[in-house]
Amino acid sequence: MYQIETKAPISEVLKKKHTLRWVEPVIPEDSVIKDAIHVCIEGCLSGMMVIDSTSERGKVVGMTTSRDLLRIINSGFKEDKTAEQVLNQKVGDFMTPISQVIYARPEETIGMCRSIMAKLGVKCLPILSDGRVEGLITTRDLSDFGLDAKDRGGKKHYLESVSERMGLGSNTSMAEPPTYLKAHMVNKQAPLFTNVGVAELPHPFKTKESCAMNRRDYGPGELGADDDLSEDAHFVANVNLPNENGKVSRDVIYAGVADGVGSWREYGVDPREFSHTLMQECENVIHEAGKCAMSMAKGNGNL
């Protein structure tokens, strides 16, 4: 039964979901966080597509989820914003832009969609068909699929499965972590000292024109050692940041690696230029964020 359900198209889950209860999972881009929370709770939604309300058909411009809203609230309070300031921020300023939204197609199987959601750690997956979002699939939708009405609810289900599990005793407490985990948690606080070294070499048979498959095809010349020929790129950045309390500065090392894909040349993309530019921009962003964090800490009189 499980195998049959896993191979069923995801459109079947969406059809069943809409048959039981139809709620349009959308929020206008110019809405505020307070409105998004209201829509989530009233519609029992885990996620919403963000639309441009000025367009005729409600053009999709991004996506936001209930988890995103919690992160926004948490981040706002960490920045000492008032509740009013946090709740009146625009949804469009924090949404996942449409270019980064992961989606599925109606004909793809439940098993494939479940695997995508598990690997990426997402709880909502838009189903895209002919340029239109047909709906959102959640982890709950997947778990409910295959259950009939009596399995999902009703008096008999409540008496058999729920009533005897409801209510915790007044002396209930949390269990201690396992012994092996306690040791890990203690060691986790110990400082880590490392030496950082970086080396970058291209494929030994690579030239500016091509990359040979073996030494015979490459020829008798010197092996490739020019960094500029490497399709991969990296950066190591040392940034001075305030600690979690914003009172003590500390050096933090960030490292990044971009694995260039040679086959991108078939699509007119230079993998070397892409990977190197990506790493350079990442390093620039990290340094800029570090300067802003230190500036805010000094402005608050903490440093």
C-alpha cells in the first residue's frame, strides 16, 4: 500500500486536499507581517505564495512560510525592534524570491516530492503547471494522503486513538539527555584551534583551449598548474564580529568553495568566471556584514 501511494502522482494529493478544503494560499506583496500571520492562522496554512496585487492575474513574485514569519519576528526582537515595528514590516522585503523557490510538477510522484522536501528541509512545495501555481503541498498533506475520513477524525477515531493519550501528569518532567550526548554537549563548548591552509590546482591535463582525457592526448608539455585555468574557486575571510551579547569582539573565519561545472559551457556560461565571481561576491558580503555588525555594536555603546 505504501509503495503504491509513493508512486502516485503528486497531483492526486493536491486534488484530495482541495476537495476536502479549499483555501487560496496567497498574500499580497505589500501586506505586512501581521497580515501574513493572520492569513496563516485563519487559513491553517504552512506557506503562501506572494503575489503582485497590482497585476491582473495576481502574478507570483515569491513565497513565504510560517517558519519564515517566526524567523522574521525573532530577528526583529534580536535587533531590539518594537512589536509594532516587527509586525508592520512588508512581506515582500523578506519573502523567498520566485527565482529561488523550489517547486514540483503535477506528474511527479509522491515519493520524489517527499524526497525533495526531506533533502532540502522544506515543509511546503508549490506545484507548478503551465506557468501557474496549482497549490501548495505540505508534509501534513503527504502524511494524510491514503487515510480515509474515519482514520483522520471522527468520534470513533478519537475514542480509540486520542482520548487515552490526552493529558500529561502534573509531575511530568523532561528526560535527561543520553550519556553519550551529555559528553558531546560538554565537549561542544571546548574551543577549536585550527591551522587554515588553501591550495588550488587545475586539472593537470587542462589548457586554455580544452581538457585532455589522458596524458597521451595532453602531450609532452608541463602539467597544468595555472590557477586561472581552474573552474573551481574559494575564499577564506577573517572577520571581526561582536559575540552574541554584542559586547566582546572576536575573530571569525569564514570559508567558501564553489565547484565549477565544465558542462555549463554548453549553455554559454563560463564556469570559471561564474565560480570566481560568486566567491568574490560572497567574501564581499561577509566583510560588509561584519563592518555593519561592529558599527551597530559600537553605536549601542557595547564596544
